[in-house]
Amino acid sequence: MRRWLLAAGAAIALAFGSGAADAQQRTRVTIYTALENEQLAPFKQAIEAAVPGVEVVWVRDSTGVITARVIAERENPRADMIMGLAASSLLMFEGMNLLEPYTPAGVDALKPAFRDSAPPATWTGMDAYLGVICFNTTEARRFNAPMPATWQDLTKPEFRGRLVMPHPASSGTGYLMVAMWLQQMGEEAGWRFMDALHENMAVYTHSGSAPCVQAARGERVAGISLDMRGARERTQGAPIEVIIPAEGTGWDMEATSIVRGTRNLEAARRIADWVATRQANELYSRFYAVVAYPGVTNTPANYPANAEARMFPNNFTWMADNRERILAEWSRRYESKAAPRN
């Protein structure tokens, strides 16, 4: 009996020791991200299942905060990768030589707009998020506010103090809209439009989803917000219409890059390979209607029709090169209505 117990104890110790060794051998990959909180667990699970030996460690914040953090740490990077951040931010990092060149396996299968076409490639697109108007039809009737068909319609006096949109310095959704108006209308006309829009604005939030949530609750007549949030709020019963104006709408894509100087380059490359797979895109499509892989679709209820065809042809390089200048000018003009930061 004594021999049996000793043998069993040795086997258990060996098993636990092997498990501890396996845990120690896993490569911890620190990934900076602006993915939504509810996406972090399923993404971590999928990555670790597809890339054995890797442990994902998230550092999550809004687009603006992550962008600023990467730039602040450029002399001593703390991230191995960036995932789920606006492509316009990644292009800015590319111009600052902060990204490791890498072309993931299978990237040629992705839609052209989601591939870095300027060699050497430094980013891979994942999914797209669009700006929409969440228009509360019940509140609109109270104030005789017309349903907007164009962006200019939001400058009508019936909307005075009854609009909300995201702050472009903290929200990727806010910046993609400002950049779209300036590209679409030209800078002089674009700033004039935003001057008029500012007169009707109640507040600039620090979240891309918050404006649609406020409109859905009846706190505002209309909010400029995210496409998927609009569809979700209407599906949950909010009295809103999810509108893409006739001129088309701004958009950005979430994308992935490897940070230059990472000590975990091989593991980061394997994760980047996963990002370009159909399997990964099927996960993205649980959260976004427009993804990088052709044929992968999961359009939610109440999503605006033909949305992908109505995406304004953004110049992402222009968005990246002019980001700091545009944000400085925007803040000079409109910061007075920014929501307090938590």
C-alpha cells in the first residue's frame, strides 16, 4: 500500500509539475485594443485556441486613448501588438516607424480595402464601422423635427440643442465623421458645416455608442453614432430610425499591427496570420456587419440597407497625416460642449 501511495503521489506531482511548466512556457502577448469589452473574452479564447502556446493579455481603452498611449510609449513600447484599432491610427503609427512590417499568410483573400497595399505591409484590416444617425421619431414629433435625409438637414433650427455626437479626439467614430465631412465637402465648407452643426449640438460624448443610446432613451432627438449600436437599439424596441444620409457616410476599419521592437515577434506573427483567416472573420461578423473576408456576412435586424455600398471612399492616409491638425482645430472651435471626462 505504501509503495502504491508513493507511486500515486509521484504521478500527481509529475502531472502538476508538467501543467505548471506548460503554463510557464506560454508566450504572453500584450495587445493594445479598442475592441468593446464584450468582445475581449471571445477574441482571447479564439486566439489562444488557434495559436497554441500563446496567452493574450489585453490593454483596452477608447481609440483616442490607445492612440495617444502608443505615441507616448514610442521610445519604450510596452505592447507587442495592436488589434481592433482604427486603421487611420495605425497609418499614423506607420508614418512614425512604430510598426513591424509583416504580410500575414492568406491576406490576399481579403477585400482590397482591408489590405495594406503600400509595401512593406504593416497592418491588416478586420472589420468596418460606419457613422449613422440614430433618429428618435417620438421625440422628433414633439419638436416638429424633420427626419434628416442629408447631413445638412441636421443644421435646421428644429434640432437646436437636441443633437449629440462623439468627441473626435477620444472616439474613433467622432473622428471618422469629421474627416469624412472635410474630405467630402472640402475643408472650408466642411468647417462651415460643423460650425452650424455645433449650434444644434447639446454635447460631444467620449463614447461612439453613447449618442445612439441617448437618442434611443429619448434624451436627444438624434445622435451621430455607430451603425451596429443603432441596429441593436432599434431591435430592442427603441423608437429610432437608423439613417445613412444621401451623401454617404464616414467609416473606418478596425485593424491589427505588430509593434516594432516586440520581443515576441514569432508569436505576434502567428496571431497576425489568424487575423486574416476566414475563421477570424466569422468571429468579427458576430459584432460587425462589414468584415474583411468576402462572403462572410451576418447582417443584423434593422441594419440600414446597402450600407457597405454607401461608405464614403475615405483616404485613410490623409486621415492619418492630418489627424493632429484637424483635432487641434476642432477643439479650438467646439471644445466648449465636450462632456466631462470620467
